[in-house]
Amino acid sequence: MDLENGKFSDASKKGSWKKALLFAYQSLGVVYGDLSTSPLYVYKSTFAEDIQHSESNEEIFGVLSFVFWTLTLVPLFKYVFVVLRADDNGEGGTFALYSLICRHANVSLLPNRQVADEAVSTYKLEHPPEKRSSSRVKVYLEKHKVLHTALLILVLLGTCMVIGDGVLTPAISVFSAVSGLELSMSKEHHQYAVIPITCFILVCLFALQHYGTHRVGFLFAPIVLTWLLCISALGLYNMIHWNPHVYQALSPYYMFKFLKKTKKGGWMSLGGILLCITGSEAMFADLGHFSYAAIQTAFTFLVYPALILAYMGQAAYLSQHHHTSYHISFYVSVPDSVRWPVLVIAILASVVGSQAIISGTFSIINQSQSLSCFPRVKVIHTSDKIHGQIYIPEINWVLMILCITVTIGFRDTKHMGNASGLAVMTVMLVTTCLMSLVIILCWNKPPAVALSFLLFFGSIELLYFSASLTKFTEGAWLPILLALFLMTIMFVWHYATIKKYEFDLHNKVSLEWLLALGPSLGVARTPGIGLVFTDLTSGIPANFSRFVTNLPAYHHILVFVCVKSVPVPFVPPAERYLVGRVGPAAHRSYRCIVRYGYRDVHQDIDSFETELVARLADFIRYDWHRTQHTSPYAEDDASHSNESSSERRLAVIGTVAFSGTRGYGIEESVEPASVSIGFSTVESVTDVIEMQAMGAGAVERRVRFAIDDDDSESDVQTKMYVQLEEELRDLMTAQEAGTAFILGHTHVEAKQGSSILKRLAINFGYNFLRRNCRGPDVALKVPPVSLLEVGMVYVV
């Protein structure tokens, strides 16, 4: 396993069958904990109220038929065979689909997008730009801006329901597992034991989150494997012992008999049946931690058969035991001799399943935060070796309080199941809609194929969704309330962030203003490095002009830093820093754009500062070497820009392995150019990718030549070498003098004449979130002694 990016490398994916089986085994504890514990509560939730188990067995056989075909069509056919193929560089989930769509169609609402972002190696497209067909769907989506917002709202809806599932799944899983005590004690004692024990387990589960899962993660797969083997064995035993002919109920004919007899009650009971596929979305969401083959193998050959056997075994037992609905539960089909061991394994499996959804909630909130769709929260990485294992304290305690509240408030599987079912079905509907767009935009399939996918799977999910909505007053209101609350927060934050960026864009200062600053205007340069953080990728931000106006001095080395997100899961470290000059070399001003993917780990401030200075030094060496050697490229460049009066080109600076003759190549085309260059003064070879805006009619050509060491003895080159050493010495001297972090301390107001809704969202909603969530200085972990805040009022 590649511990740096949390994904299996290509070599691992193509490894032996033994490795593939090992990866499939490891995926059990991470991916299938929630799905494998669904037999604990499916039948109990289904027969809770709407239908009764009768002597004819039509109800139990009909439910079994529905469970079988639902498990077959949704997790197996939809997810394993179709959705898992729509990975984003190996990553899955709602944001992965949204990222794919945004890269293939101009529908993203993210600010500060650049053409240079498309040169990132992980920014791969299913079809090259010249081969992509501009389908009517794509043109229509790009033309209507309201559809961009609608698409974002759809993604946020799915995200909020996943977070809501993070509240409901631990509650219903642990509660259902502990409910096995009802067969070992009286009803009076059972009522006073199950709730406290469930709450105690939940408190322990959330209290241990800050230790991370890497310490006990090795136990997860054996626990889930033991549980799957356990329910398989119980299912086989019950089938052989009670009703060997139960397999006949797998026929779709029993579904029609069930609906014909139960009518409206049978339709409403689908809200309980759909719980058999809870956790299916985890197969796609956790794709980044495992390979497609591993998840496919584990589900197809172990999880799916085990679940089918478990449900068939329960149905076989119930077909011979016609008790009241109250006694229909998983544990009644467990023989007395093994009930206690099964109870312990069930509780452990429910904890593993809960842990997976809690970790997934942390991950999706971190992704939302990276895409400016969630207020800043503290993210702690619990493992230095395994990427993606994070802990968010504020979210953890909120989830714990909500889980305990749900457990105490609902007190039964019926209401928890109704709430969980609606959340699960909403996420699946969102995935189906996004997947339909991926089929058209990314896979270039005919619209008829996407429409068939949407109608087939969408109709199945809408059937279950409609049944869940009928339980609105019986628990289904909870995920809707949570989703509305979370969507309001996320949309207000995203909307205000976009408006702030537009304000910065319209109020940025020209480069000429910066170059005119000097002693003649009473502005001094102080020792040290000044890092001015901004969302802008070009121009001088207004907060810096305000800073100089109030304090007429700025640092000798000035760097405008933009930390931005790119719609890809990961940005390779060698392509993270996009560096360029601001003004002439003598001004000692630079621009650095730091790019992260939505699953990337943001660096702490110490390593970031060190890395930034190292990349600046590499850029300075590259820039002087580029200037030193005359080339056809330099002649072309003169016609494209005047570097003395505008910002210079940006170059991607990174470290890569390199062997062979020192040299560099420049590829000019309508796409950003790629350059590789080596330096004798650098221990490691630096990879440089130059970004420039080429004309629409530019002809693609490739120029490649080597650096001649003999030329270094010329007078011009000697002079340039002295200037290079002087600039590098200035950078090192400034670093020793100290670094100051200049950030904006913002207050946002809605402009006069705005609607009441906008004033409420901006003046109260956003500013309340901004004051009560972590500021950018805390998120960046800037030392207070190095922090300079510039007050800014944004009128949007």
C-alpha cells in the first residue's frame, strides 16, 4: 500500500492474486462494516407496524424476495459493475463525481480557476480536449448558470445526507446489536438496560476517536470476517433445519404476491426493506483506500453471498414461527447455545461499522472545507504514515451528542430505521443523477444510455424514497431537518466566499502601483519575508494596499501566496507550487500559488515556510538560467508579453528523479508548456513547468536543447551569475530575519438594496459562522508573534 497517498499503487493493482485477496480482506473492515450489520434490523423494521407476519408466509417470502433483488440490483449491478468505474484518479464519492463533471464541463463555481490547473497530471480527462464532443447536454449545462448552482446544491444535499447518516448509523447499529439482550432478560429490565448500554458504547466510541483507527484498525477486518462467517453459518443452519425450500422465495413472483396482498401497507414497509443496502455507498466513497478489484472481489464473493444466506436463514426460521411482530428480530433465529457469542460479535461488528461511517463523515467534511463549502474546522491527522486518517474534534463531539440524543429520543429500531432509510436513499438518488451526467460528459456515451441508467435505477430508488417519505412523522423528519440545517450553513459559507473573491477581484491594485512604491513616497523596505495571503492568482490584493497605506513599509522579500483547491483528489507534491515574479528581479517580489486537491493533507506552517523558501530558491535559479541562455523561445516570448511592465510567467517548481544529460525542453501549444531543467548548483534536479497564455492560433511545436557548461565563462553570464547569487543571498538573509504572515481580518456586509434573504445570509449567517469558527490564521497554524492582520470590510 502506498502510505503517502493512501491508495494502492499501479504495481499493487497488477500484482499477484494473493495480493488481490489480501487487499480484499483488508477492505472488509473499512468498507463493509455498516452493510454487513444490516441483518440485525431489516426484518424488525419491516414488520414494525405496516404489515403482519401471517400463517401463509406470503409476507415474509415477499420481503425476502425484495431484499434479494434490491441487494442484487443496487449494490451489485449499480455500484460494483457501474459506479465504481467512475473513479477520480482512484477516488470515489459524491465529490469525486462532481470533480469529474467540473473537469469535463465548465460548471464549477470554485473561484480562482486557471488554465494552468489543467496541466496537473491528475487532471486527466476521459477524452482529450480535441476529441471530446460538445454534446447538447454539455452546452446546455454550461450555458445556464442556474444549473451550475443547482448541481452544487445537489452535491451538497448528498453530502449533508452522508453527514446525517453519520449520526444515525452508529445509533441504529449499536442499538440493534445490544437489543439482543431482550431475549435474556425480562421486558421491564430490558427497557432499563439497552438504552444505557448503547449510550455507554457510543460515548466510548466517540471518546476514542482522537487516537485514530490505525492503532486498532488491524482488528477491523477479522471482526467483520468473523461476523460474515457467523451469519452465513446461522443462515445455512436455519435453512437446513427449518425450511430447505426457502430459496423459492427468491423468485420475483413473490414480490408481486406480497404487494397484491398487502397493498398500501406493503408499499410503506419498503422503508424498512431498503435498510438492507445501507452502507452500499461506502463501497464507492472508500474507493480511494483500496483498488476497484479488491472491493469488487470482496463484495461479489463474500459479502453478497453471506448477506443473502443470512436473510434466507432468518426467513426460513420465521416461516415456521408465526409470532407477533414484536418478537421478529435477528436474535430469535439464533440458537440459544450460541446466542451470547453472537451477541458479542454483533456488538463488535456494529462498532466497526459505526467507526467506518464516522471516519467517512470526517473525510467528507474535510473535502467540503477544501472546496470552500464548509466553515473552517480543526483537522488533526492521527497517523503520520497513512493518508486520510483524520479527526475533527468539534464534529466528533457534535456527532456524539446527536447520536445519544437520537438513541434516547427514539428508543426503538423503527424510528431510527425510518430516519436512516431516508438518508441512505437520498444519497443513492444523488449518486444516480451525478452518474448519469458522468456517462454523458466523461464517458462520451449517448444520452440514451445515461437516460436508461437514470430511469432504471432511479425508478427503483424513487420507489423506496417515496416509501421513506411516508414515515416523515415517524422519524424520517430527522435527516431532512439535519440536511436543511447543514445545507444552509454550507451554501451560505460558499456563497459568501464567492462574493468575497469577486470583491477582491474588482478591487485589486495594479502592478504599476506596487512598483511605484519607494522612499520617494515614504515607503520603506524592512528585513525579512512578508507572505501576503490572498485568494487572487493575479494582481495585487486590496488588503496589501490597505496595509501599506496604514503602515508605510513592507518586507524586503515580498511573496503573494494563494492557497487554492483544484478539482482533483490529489496534486502531486512536485506540481504543487506555481511560482513567478511580480515585477522585475530587483524588486524581490514573487507570486506563489499553492495547489491542493480535495483529499490532500495541508502542510503545517513550519514545513510550508521551509518548502516555500526552497521553491523560491529553485525558481530563482531556473529564472536566471532561462534568461541566461538565448533561445527561439525567448524571441517568441517578447511578442507575447512585456515582462518589465507586467507579471512574469508562472512556473511549476518541484523535485523529481532525473537522469541523463542536463537540459530542458519547451513545448509550445494551446496547452500550458512543460519544461524540465537541471542545475549544477542544486543537489536534486528540479522539474519546471512553465505556464503561459498562448494565442488562439498558436502552432504546436517542441524545442529541446541542452545547457552548455562552457558558456559560463562569458562576461554576460558571469554578471548574471553574480546577480543570481545576490538574489539567493537576499532570500536567505530575509529568511534568517524572520517571516511575517499578512492575512486579512474580514467583515462582510450586504450592500444597500440587497434582498432581506441576502442580508440575513451575509450580515448574520456568514458573520456568525466566521466569528465562531476557526480563522485562517488558526487553520494555517500561524504563530501569533508572526501574524499581521489587516482589517477589511467587504461590501458584497
